[in-house]
Amino acid sequence: MFGALRRCPASLARATSTSALRMPRAVRATAKQPALSKDAFAITGVRQALRWQHAAASTQAQVADPPSQEAGVITRFSQLKDKGLIHPNVINTITKRFGFDEMTDVQSKTINEALAGDDVIAQAKTGTGKTLAFLLPILQNVLNEDPSLARKGFSKAAPDDIRAIIISPTRELAEQIAFEARKLVSNTGLVVQTAVGGTQKRLHLQNIRREGCHILVATPGRLRDVLEDSYTGISAPKLTTLVLDEADRLMDHGFWPEIMTIQRMLPQPEEKEKQTLMFSATIPPEVVDMVRSTMRPGFHFIKCVRDDEAPTHERVPQKVVFARGFENRMPALLELCVREYGRRKQSGEKPFKAIVYFNSTAEVNLAYRTLNLLESRTFRGPTQTTYSGPLRFIPLHGKMSQQERTRSTRTFKMADSAVLLSSDVSARGMDFPDVTHVVQMSLPHQRETYVHRIGRTGRAGKEGEGWLIASELERQELPRRLRDLPIEHDGSLVSASVDMTKEQQLPMSVASILTNLAEAHRSVPLGQFSDAYHAHLGSFQWLNNKQSLIYSMNAMAKYGWGCSEPPPLGRVLVEKMGLAGLRGINVREYNGGSRSANARLNMGPRISDPFGGDRSTYNQRDPFSSDHSTRGGGRDSHGGRDPFGRHSGGGRGASVQSYSFGSNKSNRRPGREF
């Protein structure tokens, strides 16, 4: 967070700052504020509210002249100390201990407003220092009320002495914010505590009771538990500031009811005036009514993203690779990792460090189980070079224990070169240093998710790349779901376009990748394939052509995973997902057996490819049908003996070799069928 000090584009004029529209608390308390109607609230409504505030301040000028504001906008942290706005002990920590002075655009525009006590909702690109923008004001507000807390080593905090609460949507982000806050207060007597789910509630309570708390960083569920339990002795009667980080996600349907419950347990406006700060990279229109019910009239909207600007860093190139089939995506991912790792190692560039996002936990588990077996493997490069580890793969998803997630997060942060295989648990707000690549496997469910994921690279002025590996089934959906984003097509990954239904000559580098993946898949439990198969069905429910989806998924199971039959589906699930009557489904019977619905039947004549290509979706036949040739027994390795028992026609020194795909029962050990 402290490293995120690169200024936003100069074209965002400083004149757009609303600092000139501030008025002191005394004037604001006596000025009559017009009520905001539902129709008035939107982005234009925010600006209207600011005009109302300015008009009210002008009206009261005859009664009480507000202190004159110095022209210009503060852009350096040292200026905050020079002007007496932030305590020197806090600023010295930033400027001397960490060596930073220049603010980002969101910091310079937000801190002035927040210090005046105004409610603020700020929108800025990910990686521009939003965390520091709200930490500094809330720290100073606490010090204003009790200046003795500015002395290092002096603390008189109690469990009911909470002055500020910061709510985060994820445990990892909450822990990260608390870590940054503790660094900021290291030269003061302020106490920062956490209350996050997935860890021992008793431990958090013990820390707060023993050490007290001034600033509490929490996730919604655990915060509600703590405040609702009267026996804990933890409360916030002195609360002055509430921060909602990643506000759009917190106000989503999953979090908003808990946020409203928490609000009712905090001091009400008639009891104590409370400041609310909201920060996020995106503020979609559907949350504006919720913002209206949370913010006080006259709040400030600070926008550091132009309406005509893509909501991702302009310095981050974004590329999409269309894989021929689902079975091509993992080889394409591994080819990208091997290529970029080797290229950067040879050129002396910053080491390869990537985050790979999947749409489900099951896909993360399968990818980790597969790729983790390849860490010590040697891969052939496109120029006859070899790259042998350490391609380190680290998993991270919501179903891991908090201890496992903390270990994965810490390991990836400290690694010079690694690949984090993650669900969206790390997509928002997390600050991982020196990430060079973000790869997304399939289209994310929402455009905003894509934006947040891309924001994990190119942070704090550093360079990065964004990659999307999608299937042909997603080609038509991409322009609609990811509209107006500067995504360019990339065809450099050879394995993405390989027709894995046919035997063919392949470059040695691609054959090396496919061979290693095939061997790794033989060690993966069939249950993980089944879980990933089910997850794919859920992720692609938006696709109208379910028959094409089933055939494509079966091709992934056969040619990608080496399965001898499609993973079975329960009859209830098949009916619930609207798949009844489709060909190629392996329906599990109640007696524990299974049968393949029409899997052994000839599917008839070719149906035209819905994507306009020549693939014909495997001739619109189930790849497990008996009349569909397996093209041999497996894959060979650099001209040696095929891992499934066949012999290659190429020599070890060949740059191009014959490579066969497919699977039959002999390709898997006895008993490996579903």
C-alpha cells in the first residue's frame, strides 16, 4: 500500500477536487440541507448535493465566516505535517521510515475532505493507494480527540474504546489493511485489532480485552458476531468513523443485510455524529440507493477515473487467447507460464510472478493438484532450450482454512517467482508485490470482476500484463460481457489451437507440455475431475446451446484429462440444470451404477459450427461414442516411450515430433473408471 504512490493521469485536472466546497463542522451543523430524493441520487445527484452544500455555506457566510482555505491542493505527505493536518509521528513514519512523500490523486483529493469530517465516496483505479487515503484521516481523527495517544508506547485502550471500524469483504484484505495500519501507528500509542472470520473468535476477543482497541478491522460476519454478543464487553460508543472498503462488494446482496444490522448496533446520529468513508475501484449504478441510505446529505463524490477511460491501468496490455476446446486451456496456461518464466530468466527482467484466476474452487483444486506435480519437471523451450523449475504453484480459495489461506498469501507475497492459483478471494484490494501477469481462465461472471482481477498487476507504477484464456464457446459472449475494454487477440500460444482429436506433428516445446500434463493427470483422483466437471456446468449456465456445452466438456474429460468416460452426474442435478434429454451425459443411477445417455450412439450428420469456424464441435458427436476414433493410446515424451505404453516415431533430438491424443481404458490404471 505504501508503495502505491504513483499519481493518476495528469489529464484528471486538480480543479475537479471538491476541497473548495468544504465548510467547517459548526457551519455545516447550522446549514439546512435539502433532502436527497431517490430520483436525485446518481452521479449527477452527487454533484447536485455538492452544489447544495456550497449554496448553504454561502448563505451562512453572513452569520459565521468560515476560515479561509489556502489555494491549491496538497500533493505531498510532508505538507500535511507542515500545515498541521496530520501528526508528525504519523507522517514521519511514511516519509522517513518508508521514504515516500508524493501522494496519489485519490489520496490528495480524499484526505482533505475526510479530515474536515465530511462523508466521502471515492472511486479510483486499483493500486492507487485507497487504503492509505482512508487510514490517515481516521488515525488523525482519533488523535484529535485524544492527543496523548500520539506518544509511542502510551496506550490506555479498553475493549469499548473503538474509535474507527474498517469493514472489508474478505479475511485476506482485512488482515492486509490491519498490517498497513499497524505500520502507520508504530510511532504512536494507537492500537489496531482484527476480527475476521475463519479464525478463532476467542483469540480475537482475548486480544481486544487484553490490549484494548482504537481501530478495528473486520469482516462483516465476524463483526456482527462480536457486537451482538453482550458478554464480550466489546462495543463502540465512541465511534467516529466507519470505513467500507470495496464498497460495491460489501453492498452486494450477500453483504448488505449484515452491514445494515451492524449499522443499527453502532451509535445513531442523534447520539454521536459518525463519518462514513467508502472506497472502491468500481461503483456500479445498482448500489446508488444503498449509498444514499448510508451517507449523510452533502457527502463528497471523488472520482479519479474518467467516464471515457477504461477502468484498468492504461499501461497494462490485455490479451485474449481463444482455446480450440476446453481441453486446450490448461496446456495454453502452462505454455504461457513456461515461456514467460524462461524468457524473463534469460533476459534478466523482473522474475515471472503470476496470479491465475478460476471461476470455481473445484477448478483451483484440480489445477493445483495437476500443476503441483510439475514443479520439478523440465520443459522444452521454443528455441531448443530447457527450463527446469522452480515454477512454484500456490493455491488460494475460500474453502481453505484460515491458516492455509494465510500461509498461501504470505508465501506468494514473499516469493520472487511463483504462480498463485486463486478464486476471486484475492481479486479485490489485495496487494501482492511485483505481480507481472494476471491470467483469467474463462470469462469472469461480471465485468467488474475482470477489472478487479486485472488490478492485481501494474500496481504502484509497475508494469504488468493481463491474459484471458477463453474457449471458442465464449467468443461471442466476450464483447458483450467485457464491453469497451482494450483487449486484443493473441495467437502466440501454439497449444491453444492444437486439435487434440487428431494425431499430428507438434513442436517439441508443445509436446513437452502436453506430455507432462498427461502424466500429471494420471495421478489426479477421479473425484477432482468430477468436481471440476460439475463446476464447469455451473459456470456455463448462461450458454444457450447446452448440447454443444456437453460435447465440449466431454472432449475436455477425454482428451484433456484422459478419462475413459464422462464424469457421472446425478439424475436430480441433470433435471435441475435443464440437461435432461441431452446426449453424452453420464447419468448416475440410484443403485450406484451409471449409464451414458446416448453416449454409444451415432449422433448423425455434421451440424454447422455455431462459431463460424471449421471445428464443428467434434462433428457434434460425443467424443466418448464408440464410433469416434481414439486416435491411439496416448502421448509420448520427446520421442521416447509413450507414458501410456506406445512408442513414438520421433527421436529425442527432433524439434518436431508425432503426437497422438485420446484415451481408452488401457490409458488408465484398472479401476480408474468413474
